[in-house]
Amino acid sequence: MYIPWVLLAILCLVCAIIGHNQAMPPPLPTALGVCSLAGMALLWRDVSSKMKGGKRSWSSLLSQYLAVKGVGWLGRRQRKTLEADTLNVKRVQEETLLQRLHKNENTSYGKQYDFSSIKDIDVFRSRHPITTYEHYRELIRRIAAGEEKLIIADKPLILAMTSGTSGASAMLLSTKDTNSEFFLQGVAVCLDAMARAFPATDSLQRTTKFFYSPTFRQSEAGIPIGPNSSTPASSRHMLNLYTTPAPAFEVPSEKDTLYLHLLFALKDPSVGTLESNFASTVFYAFSALQDRWQELVEDIERGKVSSALALEPAVRSSLEALMKPDTERAAQLRALFQDGFRGIAKRLWPHLHLVLAVDSGSNQIYGEMLRENYCQGVPFYSPFYAATEGLIGVNLWPQEPNRRYLLCPRSMFCEFLPESVLEEEAPHTLLMEEVTEGQNYELIITNASGLFRYRVGDIVKVVGFHNQCPIVEFQYRRGQMLSVRGEKVSEALFLDALKKAVTLWPGAQLVDYCCAESGIMGDSIGGSDPHYQVFVELKGVRNLSEEQRYRLDICLQQDSAVYRSFRSKGSIGSMRVQLVAQGAFKELREHMMAYSNTSPNTFKMHRVLRRKEYADFLLGKTVS
């Protein structure tokens, strides 16, 4: 246990300082001083054992050490609470629900549904309908305009915009409760799971966090509107954990911020973790590194920041004050890059222990590409299952290849709609203790920020139980389902078929993909039976034969009996596969973000395009 030594050292140091300031008799301050020195020596021994190189100040190391140990203690406590909660899920879920209803019973919404008289789950389900965003749209607009106590008792911290992956971006409420739940039940627990699975992450190495400062606007009532994320630089205590200095987090340009993330990461050979919300962000960071490594190495060699970056003079001055010419590191980096980029992460940072990013769902292919190429030999941990609505689940099994998440019974009150009844008008929901292993369900949540019996749109598969609590794997978003004749081909099903087809295309490596239903394409593709328009970006091939393209259709027919049935009857035509130019999806990502409220931190590639202009954009990038 490390905490007692830390507390002892701090206590001794404080006592010594007090003794010095109080002009105590000589023997006592002397004893306290010796005790302080002994405690600090023990602390320094512990700190020193966890260092992996790099030039750090004592204050920086101590600050990081105390932060890590404090969160570690908190994580163990929260993990213990979670374990206890999983032993009596029904009771914990009912407590969570009733606490939320009680807190908001005096709002206009709470009075409308008579929250004060609801005493159990059954009454709540009988009184309150299952909802979608349209149920809340007008109420949230009124909150944005300044009305209070409409849905929730507290004033929202921000009006959080969803990423809009499966439809238009929605504005939701984000409160202090949802933020504290995310940290306590999510971050703290996952850091505990990470420390157990990857003990080397306990060393005092800095993390490179790929994060981009979001842009906020103000509502009529002055409430910030934007993505639900905070800048690491907003807390000075966090900065010692990261390689990127504070001024870089405030640079508005994503491209320039990424350059600075890479620059300061390359300067530090002892980086221990690469972190981002999603694996796609890490993948694009390595793509940028491959394009700009020579410029980055020159900056390290000269001790300057590239003049190509559009930085405010004060920001540039602050950053360049942290740069000193380092010809030795520059020469080392140049030699490493010239040896190629496969496995480059572990060569740049020999003590790299982990990539911390979500690599499930739409990010699965980016995680696979990173593990096969840039990040060979580095473990990945996909910690959370979360959304703008709040924390849903945590991954307690970091080393397992399948990303499984334990639902957090105190974060969300959860109901489950069986996949077979999704289209029914008044379907009956199941509770946590009623679901069946191996079955798919749509999640219905009641959260801490004004959503009641809300259809999230996520389909999950129950893959097991931890005590009484369901463990789930994310399957697909309802809005990301392909369906031109009611056949309903999910993202997961299509991706599996595509990956099989790619193995039949000699030399091909999948970089990215998306689909569009022919109905949105209009005259741009000419007349034909309803079909799927598929856009793929590949490495290793410049063209696909018609036979190779048809392989994808065959693979999907083999995996989906429903699709095969429609194809055999001729009511769905053969899919059309378009090979797009290298970098097309990176450009599409930039194009999508330019016309939406999505930030780089929350962006997820749309696997089914619902807007014609996005499909037309990729048609313009077609090379074969």
C-alpha cells in the first residue's frame, strides 16, 4: 500500500513546517524534521522506482504521484461499491430510479407525471411512456431560452450536442450529477481495472492525450452549447499527467493542435500511454505523423515550433519557451522513421504500455489497423460504454479481445426492448434481472439529466452476467441499419461480410468504408433496383474487378438469410462497390465536422450515410 507512506510524508512535512513557524523548542522541530526527511526519503524511493526516464521536476513528479495514488485509492473504493451493487441489482436499480424521481418531483415535468407518488418501478413504467428525442425537444428549447425547473431541478452545466452519427444532432442536458457519475463510476473504476491488468501503467510516465478544445456557443440564457467534454488544461493539477503543455490545448485549429500533440510527445521518449476518446483519433494522429515526421524532427532539432502553424504570438512564445534544441533525440527519431512505420509506436516510446481508447462499434476497424500497423505489440484498453446521455457501462476485462461492458446499475436505470418487438407501438420492457444471455435488446434509459424511459437507439447483446448484473457487447445503432426493402442489415453484420470479402481481394487492406441506400442517391447513379452503394478505401490495390466487387455481395448473402432471400427474388439489386482515393475518408470526416456541431473528440464515422451530399462527396472521390 502506498497511500500511508504518502500521507505520512505529507503529515511529517506539514508538522515540520508548523514547528518551524511556531518557534517550538529545538528538540521537537528537530525530531519532526528528521521524521519529515525520513518520510520524504521513502516517498522519493517509491517515486524513483516508478520513473522511466525523461527529465521531470520534483514538483511535477510529486504532483503526478499524489494524483495517481489518490485516484487509485478512489478507484478501489468505487470498484468495491460496484461489486456490492451487482449482488442486488433489482434493489440498486429501484433506488437509483426513485432518487431521480424524488429530486425532480417539483419540476413542471415531475408534477405532470406525479413523480412524488411513484414508489416503485412498476408504477413508473405504467405511468410514464417510452420516449424519443421529440418528446423533449420543445422542453429543452425552453430551458435554453432561460426557463428553469422544467425537467430537472438543477440548472444544466451545458447543453450537450450529440454526435449525430445516426441522424440529426440532438441537444441534451448535462448536469453536475452526470459528470460526477461518469468520473466516480466510470473513470475511477476503469483506472482500477487498468492498474490490475497492466501494472506497468503505475509508473510515473506521462500520457499523450489526443484532445481538441471544443467550440461552444451560448444559448439565449447564456448556457454553453457544445460537446460534452472538458479540456485537460481546465485543471492545472491534470497537466502534469500529459506531454502536451497547457497553451496547446487552447489552439483552435485541430490540425495545429495535433501537430503540437505529436511534437511534445516525440520530445519525450518515456511516454507510457496514448489516450483518446476513440481509436479513430489515434489512427488519424499516426497518419499525420507519417505525413509530417520530417517537419516535426526538424523542430525538435532546432528547438522551435513550425512557422506553418497559425498560432497567437503569446501562445507561440509560451510553447517555444519549452523547446530547446535536441540534436540527439532528433537524430534518433530520424533513424527510427527511416526504418518504416510498422510498429513505430513501440520504437518511438520503448516504455509505451497502453493505448487507451474506445475501439468497439464504429471504431473497431481503426483499432484493428492500429494493432496491425503503427501500434504492433502495444495492448489496447477500451474502457467505457458511454454516450452524451451519460455513462452506461465499464469494461472490467481489459485484456479480453471482445469488448464487453458491465452495465453500471447506479449510473442509469435501464430497461430492455427485445430486438423482435422494436417496431411495436407499446412494447413491454424487461429489467436488468429479466434479460436473457445471448439475446439482443435496445437500451431504454432513465438518466440523471432529465431523460426518462428514453430510447438511446443502441442495440446490445447480453453476453453474460457479473453476479446479477448484465454484461453487454455493443451491436449497432438503429439509425445505422441498411434497409432498402425492410431487410435490416446491421453495421456489425455488414462489416463482417466486408472483412471476409477483403480477404478475397489479393493484397487489399481495408482502411475505411461506408454505405448508402440507393434511394438517397437520386439521379447520380442512374435507375436500377434498390441496392446498396458501398464506398471503400483500400491499401494495396488500385482497382477491383467486377468479380471481386461481386464477392462482397456473395459474402453478405452468406451471412444474412434475409438479404439472400431478397436478392434471389430480384427485389434487391446487386450492391455497387466504389473504390475511393486514399485520404477520401479523412476528407469526408473534415467535411462532416464543418457542417455539424460535432467536435473531433466525439466524431464517429457514419457507416450508413443519410445525407445525399455526403454520398456525392465520396462519388467525387471514386477512382475505380
